[in-house]
Amino acid sequence: MKNSSKRLLLFTNKLGYQTRSFEEVAQKNGVEIIYVTDRCHQLQDPWGDHAIAAHFESPQAEAATIIQALRGKQVDGIVALGDRPVVAAAYAARDLGIPYNHPAAVEACRSKLRMREVFRDTGLPTPWFRTLALNPLPEPALLNISYPCVLKPLSLSASQGVIRANNREEFAAAAQRIAALLASPEIRATRENNLDQILVEGYIPGREVAVEALLTDGVLRILAIFDKPDPLEGPYFEESIYVTPSTLPEQQQRAIQKCAEDTARAMGLTHGPVHAEFRVNFGLAGSEAAGNEGVWPLEIAARPIGGLCARALRFVPAAATESNQRDKYSSIGLEELLLRHALNLPDSDCPRERQAAGVMMIPVPASGTLEKVDGQEAARATPGITGLFITARLHDYLASWPEGSSYLGFLFAGANTPDEAVRALRAAYAELRFTLAPRLPVQHPMHHSAG
């Protein structure tokens, strides 16, 4: 069924991975997309998509500009991709009268400190935490810090700048390293707030899971619980494999769902996609601090899963066959589900397909300039692999974690069980070989004095 009268306002970074997917599903459904992106205001539509240019670092001020640029066009729904665009989307939705999250709730999700304060004040399980100024660098011996602890910037994403410290020496080194990262030109150019402070909190033992969900008028529906089979114990926390469905016992999955519902409610989120991260330590010492449930909220964001990871999720509309061999081409992706939800179209409530699915965010083994990628054909030919996308460009410099935040690419797998999907991802990754040349130090010309 075509929906030619529907119009979607899509807030996204100009180079976002998911933009093309939304374009394809919009055309399929006869929906018009109006883009709002962070491109330069001075350029005359360089991508030919008639996008509205916006400064996402000034979201409230930009809302009026965006509405004026719409020239009275009717907007039926809003979707935002990424942490920065989602705040501007919230202000625009409020002014347009479109169901969405309140701007204050979305702003709170952008601050790791504010999230910790809300979790604590609403009774959610929360480790001890405090903020520290980076200038001058703090002396941990004077701060009554207990170990292990985790140091992190207040607003960066993808675990960038997040470091575990097990003693005073590691704490001091981590603080210095984060200070250098936050002072870098690349981070300063983002104009994020509070780049002169960090958050320090107690380390939570256990494994991590991610939750993808949709809120409709305050009611949370879980789309998927992702297991993270690789231990994330530090000193850095670069994520790699996500796989769903979760292999945790049903009772533990219900506890995760309840904590996700409580976390979204505590943050004041009411409508739209949600991506959240949790630590689970059922039965481990200290889990009683989580009300004997063992689920600790780490972060929650009012946006869908980032990068190309959304391609690991497929959903089956009611019209699809009910047999166990559902035609994969009758399923829809996360982007189409979000478009349908935002525009109140049919099949926005369809379940995830039954097949296990996994994605590997291909890690950067060491900082350097990408010179060569070998083994792609063998990786793609690995049984169970459904896709390989090398998103890093040759001759670009890539930073490894904790300074980095971009991956080399993405591997996807489908299988009968989550364990089979994980094995396929690991086997395919073993076929890949990345050549990264270290960055040469800058050579300054010597100055000779006359004498």
C-alpha cells in the first residue's frame, strides 16, 4: 500500500550509514523524506537531496529555523539517527505537535552524569560516581577513590575515552590520556559541552547486553536483546560482537526487560526508538545492590542502534507466511519498522524474525593509516556469513580505542542458533587481514643560529 500523503522529517548526520536505507524504504512506501542534516549552510545542496541544514550543537535555536524552512509543509512523523541529531528532533517535534520525547528527557540522555543522577534519584541500581575537573589533572590519592573504577568523558559515545583503572597509577595515566583526547582538535570541533570534566564511577563486574526497543505513548516494546559474547572488562571497552536472540535464561531476560522499562520511565522517555546498555551479574557478589535482580543500567539513548548494526535486525509483517521457512524477502528492516512507527502505518508492531543473527563491528587493532585489506572473498564465503562491509577508506587514519570511535567495517551472520552465528563471525574475521601503517611523527625543520 502506498502512502503518498505521508511526510517524514529525518534528522541525521550528513554522512550517516542509515540514511540510504531510509531513502529506499521511503520510496517503497511512497513516503516523502525531508532531511535535516549538519551540513554547511553555505553550500548549495551538494548531495542533491534538498536537505535542511542545521547546527545540532544549538538544537533549541535551530528548531525555529527548521520549522521556517519547512515552509508550512505538513509533517507526519519524525525520526532521528545519532546522539546529536536527536536533541534537535525533540525540540522540532515539540513545536510541530508531533508525538516524540520531551527535549529535557533527550538532553538528559546525552549526559552520562545526568543519567547517573537520575538512576540514583529514582532508585535504579547505580555505582558510586563523581565528576572531576581535568585542569589541573586530579591527584587520586586526595579523592578517596576506590578501585577498580572507570573514567569516562561526559558526552562522547561508542565507548570513546572510557578507561578502567585498577590502582592510583592507572587512574593518573587514564585521566591524562582522556584529557589529551578531549583537548584534541577533532573533539573540540564537535563543540560538545563539559570537555574539561570527566565522570568517575565504580566498575560493575559481569557481562553486557544491549536492548533495542520502541516506545509508544510510554509503553516499551522490546525488539531485541543482544548478547555481547566478548568480555568487556577493560582497560578499554571497544565493542565488537552483538548477537540475538539472547541465550540468557527467560527469567533473566524478563529482569532485563523490566530494568529497560524502569530506565526509560526514569529518564522521561515516552515515544520512539530506544537503545540501551546494561551490565548483568546474576549471582555474582555485589548483584544484591541491584535489588537481587543483577541488572545495572549503563546508558540509554533515545535513538536506534547506530552504524550498520541495524542490518542485523529483520521483522516479519503479519502478511508474511506463518511457516517456519518464512521468506526472508517478505521481512522488513529496522529502518522500515521505525518509519512505519513514526508515521503510524500498519506493521509497526511486527516481531523479529526467528533466525539468530549477529553483527561484528570490526575492531581497529592498532592506530594507523589503512593501507590494504586482504581476505574479503574468503570472509564472505564463510558459511553463515550474510554480509561484509568495509566502511573504512584506504589511506585514512584510524585510531584504536580509547581514542577511536570508528570501526573498520561490519560483518553479519545468520544461523539457527546464536552460538552458530558467533562462530561464523569469528571464522570470517580470522580470514581478514588489515595493513595499518603507523603515523610518522611530524618532523620540524631545524633552526640554526648564525654565529
